[in-house]
Amino acid sequence: MNKSVYNFDLDYFKEYVECDFSSVLKKIYISSNNNRLKAYGRYQLLRFYRFIRGRIDLKYALRSIAFSDTLSMSDLPVDFHKNFLAGSHLYGMTLSVDEIGSDCLIHQNTTFGANMKGRLYNEKSDGFKPRLGHFVVAYPGAVVSGPISIGHCVIIAANAIVTKNVPNHSFVVGTNKIITLRPEQYNIFLAILNHMLIVGRRPPVGIVYLQGRYFENILLSKLKRNFLAQVSNKNSIDEDGLIKQIKSFVSDLG
């Protein structure tokens, strides 16, 4: 069985309830008291949406990406895709994971999912799928399979096959060939933050998704706010300093 790359008992983790769909429904209903009919209509519509999502057990969120016959399959709620994952050309992607951090960049034609290692023929796949840290990049054609843990700041090369645990600060090529990241490769993580926070205007919150629950990593949220503050003042961007902050952040996670 795979092991989490996070320790949720530490002080810098707290449960993130703002992704809870029930609380969103309640807020919409309460905030629309001035127009009760409209509020009731929106509330019922969202209840129906929640019912449909519940019927499919939130397991498969199918999204048409580029062509009508090209779909992305994922266990993750759409809200997580929209706000906490960086994606480019997502078509042909299967992202079936037990756990994943924010600011991961998943490219097209990648596959993340369970295999039959240690699993009975009639067992569900929960607990047998990959667990990913923050800042995981997977290039086209990569396959990550089975009950394994992928650490923080990991780049998986195109067409790589990963079936064993990968430590922090790693570059994976071929079949399970793990190399230490080169200094210049950390620029990709700055590019992800720029895409998420500046281009996409996503919330500066570091989120971990764990089988239907969300946790905020307060250290990553702080790192994101620091990045925003620097980039907002274009005359004082310190790329080396930002990379040091990312490395320090991973070190603090233990």
C-alpha cells in the first residue's frame, strides 16, 4: 500500500472546507434572500447537480477538451481541476489518484492509475492508486501506475513509466530511472506559479486532495502569496530567491 507524502497531523495543515459543495449551496441560498424565488431556483438547480454528481459517486468527471471524441477522465472534482491544477492540452489524460497536491502540471496523453499489485481481483482501486506531492510535472505519454508515492518537485519525462516511489527533487526518465533535478529545471515550477497565479488568477491557496477531502498546506499558501507580491512589483523579481523558497518549502515538509 502506498504512503502519503503529507503528514496532516502537523500544524501547517488544516482542513479546507471552502471546496465543500454543501457549504457552497448553503451560502448561495442564504446570500440571495432579497430574491427568494431566484434563490430557490438556483438552490434547487444546484441540488439537482449535486444529486447527479452523487449518483456517479464523483468517480468519473468526463470533460470534452478539444474534440467531441476526446475526453479527460479523472477522479478529481472539477473544482480542483479549475483552481489547483495547471494543465495544457489536457486531452487524452487519465488522472486517477488517491492524493494530489496543488500546482501540478499534467500534460496530454498521460495516465495515472491503479494496477493489480497487492490487490484482490474484487477489490476497489481506492488505496491502490498513486499519491502525488506538490509541483509534480508529467509530460506527454507518461504513465504512473500502482500504489506508489511521487514526492514534491518531481518532473516526469515524456513517455516515462513510473511504478515505484519517487523522492522529492527528482527527474524521472525511461522506466523508473530517477535522477536528481538540475538547478535550471526548477524554473518550470516558477512557470507553473506564474501560470496559476498571474495568468489564470487562481486562488493563492495550497491544497491537497485526499479521496474526497481537501486540506490546506499553510506553508504553500504563504509561498504563493510571496510569489504574488514579488511578481506584482516587476522591478524586484528574484528568481533565484524564489527557487530557494520552493526548496526550503519542500525541506520544511520533511
